[in-house]
Amino acid sequence: MALAVLAMTLAVTSAYTPAAGAAATVGGEVPDFALRTLEGQNLRLSEFRGEVVLVNFWATWCSSCREQIASLEDLHDKYRKAGLVLLSVNLDDDAVQAADMARRLKISYPVLMDGRKDVAKLYQLENLPLTVLVDREGTVRQVYPGFKKGDEKAYLEQIRGLLKE
Amino acid sequence: MAKDLAGGTAMGRVRRWVPLQALFLVLLWAAAPAGADSASAASAKAGQNAAPAVATSGGSSATPPSEPPPSATPSGDTPPAAADFKTIDQDVQGLKKEVLDLNRDLFVLEEELLFPANTQVAVFVSMDVGTFFGLDSVTLKMDNKEVTNYLYTEREAEALLKGGVQRVYLGNLKVGSHELVALFTGKGPHERDYRRGATLNFSKSVGAKYIELKISDRAVREQPEFEVKEWE
């Protein structure tokens, strides 16, 4: 009996606690992380609670990532004053190369370096780009794997909806 | 006509004063019953106003502290839909409180189950002054295995300087001797990149073990000091 209670309790607690390797699932709490930006500043995702956050994973060798970044830059320009925060997580091993690309793509939002791939593992990243939309409560509202032309319209619609909440 | 609008003529002044006087009288009439209990109409109105306030204070346990105070609208005038809405709102607040309580209980239970006291090891970080060191990250190695690598944001470092103590690691260790290596990185004196390690060999017995990594300033040498100490 006692064992059954213990097993049930463990089942409940393990269901309640986000596992260390929890991926970003729609409706779930966004996995928190802290990374260093290209400028050397440390940023933690949970410190943006209260804002609508778009987390974008990319790498310099990913061509659709570069295409997507141009659309994201437009969105950021337009909605940052309304409370949209954009964080890009770069997965390159070489920070210099990433910084060079960020400069060429004119990325105006923070570029976080995940050289150790800790955050990529945390989000169970399988392909690039991956974009995660987080609401003001820290809940994942949308996960966009990959990017194709026209996807930015879906981003826009979702972001506008979240900013109004 | 232009003079009238500007209030230049006597007629214009009268026209401007009449509505003002009327407004003043209305205000006076409205204020008088509230202040004086003698008038029957006033006492009836005051009674109506007081009723919801008394009911609210009596039922404080069901009312969350964040709820706004009841409006001055007499309870008799409250439409049924609004009353229903209020009840639902109270129910939601109650449910939220219960969820928070349950969350707390589960958190405590989880810690007790996953990190029993006889194997538990917790490592804390604290900072004193911080003139000669700006904390950037702490890496912990337990028995030559990296167990945590924590990056500090500006806000977190500030919180530590204000007296905060952060639990940077919680894990399980078997009874016996162990080695803890803490690696601190940050900005040292004159804004130079600073990297320093500190080692502690400790013995884990039955019962929880608490270790503190204390960063303080050594004013004489104008250098930061890193101390690893065990809590008794």
C-alpha cells in the first residue's frame, strides 16, 4: 500500500516538474535558460516574463534561417515598442563567424551564443530554424519548425493577438 | 454676441453664474444627507451603503486580499448578472489559491523524495561588497564531474550584492569523502577578465550537507576573495 502511494506520488511529481530536457511544447511552460550575448552580456529568458517573446534558433550555415531573420527583423522593428522581445540563439561553434553574420544581416535584437548546445538540447532541437513564441505568462503559445516564405504572416497574426492579451 | 461669449456684459455674467449656482446647490444637496444622520432619507441611504461593506469584512476569509473594495452602489441596486460575475470571480480566486498551495506542497514533496536528507548536498553562492569582482558565472565540479554551470545576469548579480543567497546546486552524494571545485569567472579589478578556482575536500556523513561559496573583497590587497565553507 505504502509503495503504491509512493509510486503514485512520484508519478504526480514527475508529471508536475518540467524535466531537465523538456522541449518547448505548446501550452507548457517555456524551458528557461541563460546565455551570453555577442556583446558579452548575460540574458535569462525568465527575466522577460511580462513581455511577448519570440525565441529564434539559427546558425550561419542554415540558408532558410538567414531568410527568416530578415522577416523577423521587420517584425521586431514594428512591434518592439508594443512589447515584443526577440531573442535569437545562435548554434555556431565560432562566435566570431556568428558575429560577422549577425552584422551582415543587421540583426538589431540580442544574439545569444549557445556554443555548448546546452539550450539546443534543452529544447530538443531537431532542425533549424526553430522559432518559439512565448506569451506574457511564460507559456509556449506556438512552435514554428523550419521556415518558408509566407510564414511571417502567421507570426504576425499570432504576435498581434498575444500583444493584445 | 461676441461680447456675451467672452463674458464681457452683465447679461453674460448672469448667464454664466446661473448654471454654476445651480451646480453648487445640487452638490450641496447631495453632500448634506451623507454627512447628517438626522434626515430619514439620509439614514436609509447610509444604511444601504454600509450593508455590503459589513458583509465583505465579515466574509474576509473567502475574499482574496487583492480584490478591490466594494463599490458604493447600494446592494439592492446590484443587477443579478453582476452578482453572479462576482461569485464566479471569487471562485476563480479561490481555485487559484488552492492551485498555488498544491504547487507549493508538491515542490516540497518533490525535494523530499528526490533529494532525501541523508544524501542531499546543496551549494549556495553569496557575495559581499563586490567592488573588486563582478560575477559572471560559476562552474561547479563534484568529484571531477561538472554538475552545474550558472550564468549570472546583471539583475541576479545585483540581487546577490544586496544580500541574496542563491542555491546554485542541489544533488545527491553517497556517504564518504568528496571534492568540490568551484570556478568563478567575472570582471576583476580594473575591469580585467578574472577567473579563479576554489577547492573543498569534504566528508559527507548521514544528514544533509550545505556548502557556501562566499565571494568577498579583500580591501588590503584590492582583490576579491573566494571562500568555500561548510555549514555546520
